[in-house]
Amino acid sequence: MRSVPTELNDELLKEASFLVKLVELYFSSTLYITDCDVDLFYDDTLYQSRGFSFPSAEFSLSPRIDQVTLEFDNVELEFSSIALNQEIRGKKAIIKQAALQAPAKVVAVSTFFMGVVDSCRIRDQRASMNVANPWVYWKRKTPRRSHQSTCPWQFKHNETCRYSGTEEWCDQTYARCAVLGNTVNFGGFRWLPSLINKKLYWGRGMPVKSEE
């Protein structure tokens, strides 16, 4: 059973108050959103009104992964743009429950769930994200980075991609990186496709074919 702060509990007993959710997603630029019909100000921060829901949640007292699924409206493709242009997995997410009084005044807040984004799915005009507690790191496979022909870096990341020009997109291919003049920071292994179905000989050179 989850404990409710006294301040929030007092507000819940009042008929004039009602509950909304406040969600904080700590991506490259933090998103503050609420399921309230109007934008809300809380703690000097503007939470923008967005349609979202919680279709599923899993909690347990055992040492397992608690997780919550968030589904957002994606009519304007806002979340599609975010997911395609940066790595959102592993980024912190906080879900809060807030009591309001008219006119849209936040009077009490309690943290409902805190964790990291584990996965994301974009389909049609909806986007869903699974937010898991830190136990999810116990299932991380190592090494995390696998060899791939495309670049794994987040576009314009200061420590990996390091591209600082005026272009606004990259498809993570070597060809695009060459156009951007940034191949020195290309993180992929562009020769991998050419090695498919070829026999590789390690350490001793190619075997010499015996003469018949």
C-alpha cells in the first residue's frame, strides 16, 4: 500500500479539489506535461497540457522490475521527432499526482512513480513509453554497444557526434556523415555489410591451397 502525504490527503478530502498527473521526462530538453485540460504552473515550472493515459502498471514487493506504461497523443508527431533524433532509453522520468483547486491551482503534490525510460513505441497517432524502476539495469546485457554499420551516436551530441553545423537531421549513415563533414566522429563500422557471407581468417593469414 502506498502512503499519501498528509498535505495531499487533506486536499483529497475536500470536495473542491480534483486530481491530475504531472509528468517530467528528462530528455535532451526536459518535457513537463500534464493531463489537465489547461497548462499548469507548479514550482516555477510550466506543465503543458497533453493527452496521455496509463494503460498498465506493475508493482511488486519482491525484487523485480516495477514499471508503468505511458501512452501519449502523437497527432503532431512531437514524440516521433524526439524518439528519432535522440536516445531516450535510460533517461529519467518522474510521474507525480497533484491536487488542484479552481482556477487550476496546484495545492498538493505526491510522487507516484520514478524511474527510467526502458522502451518506446510509436504507432499511428499514439506513442507509448515503458518507465521502469532502477532494477531494470540488472538485466542490461554487456557490452551494451554492438557492432553496426550505422552510427549509434545521438545527432549533435557534444561528446560523441560533436557536429555543430546548421543542418538539422542525420540518418546515421556514413554517406550522410561525409556530407556533413563529420566522418572523423563517425561511430559505426561502415565496412560490415561488405563482409557478409565472406570467410574470415584470423591470426595466420589466408590458407594456401594445395596443388594437385
